[in-house]
Amino acid sequence: MTTPLRETFLEAMSRAAATVTVVTTAGAAGRAGVTVSAMSSVSAEGQAPTLLVCVHHLSPAATAIFGNGCFAVNLLAADQQAVADTFAGRLPRADGDRFACADWSAMPSGAPRLQGALAAFDCRLITATRVGSHHVLLGAAETVALAGTGLPLLYSGRAYGAPMRLDAA
């Protein structure tokens, strides 16, 4: 059932700008991935830096992450919109293999790392909590890979964009 508060909440959240990531996993429970804009740093302190991602409870990626105990968070560059759309299900592939849309390598956990992503975080799943329709996953970043410099892919107003450098002359 749709409520006015829910609709207003969704509209308000659509106005927030978020970086676009593809969360991936691979292992005995299978290989899967999903586009996510709900990702955040939690802490750089402790045994390993920690980050948070939210994945819909019906996503096959959530099931695979739980089974594999690991996931990678790939921070997309501004020119990787097609990857985001593929893993969001907007660009379905005839063969069903979302990973065929780009080049990947394995992080130490085995989770797929997108070549050309601005950064990739290889995480061990620490805990998960179901909140409404999503699992809130906390991951210990055991490896962080940086690519070359570039601008991140952003999502706001139900559309993709790229930031403008404020320090440019």
C-alpha cells in the first residue's frame, strides 16, 4: 500500500546526490552483483575500516553475499553508466550474464572488481540487519584498490550525472 508519506519520502530522497556503486560477490554461493547508491563510510578505525551498503532483501546479490561472507564495493566512474544500468536491471542481457558488460578481476576474497572503477573495497561481511525492504550490511574493508583519477558517477533526480570540479581555474 502506498502512503502519501512514503511517496513524499521517495521524492525527497530522489533529490539527494549519491555516488553510484556496484556491489559484487563470488564464491561457493555464486557470483552476483547489484547497483547501489546507499553506501557510506562508517569508520576508518579498528582492525579494518568499515563501510555500509544497503541491498534490497529480494536481490539475488543479498543471498549470495550472505552465503559467500564477502562483497566488493566498486565506485563507478562518470563514464560507467552502462555498467550501473546493467546491474540495476535496466539493460538486460540476452545471455543473462551481467558481468559480460565490462572487464573484471578478482579481489583477494574472490569478489569481482570492476576494471576502471575509481576505487574498489574488498569487504568481509561483519553483520547485516533487515530494515524495511533492505538489508543494511556492514563490511570490514580488508583491501582497497585505487584506479586512476576521475570523476564519480552520481545519481540524483532519478538521473545520472557527474560533479563539477570546484577547484578548477
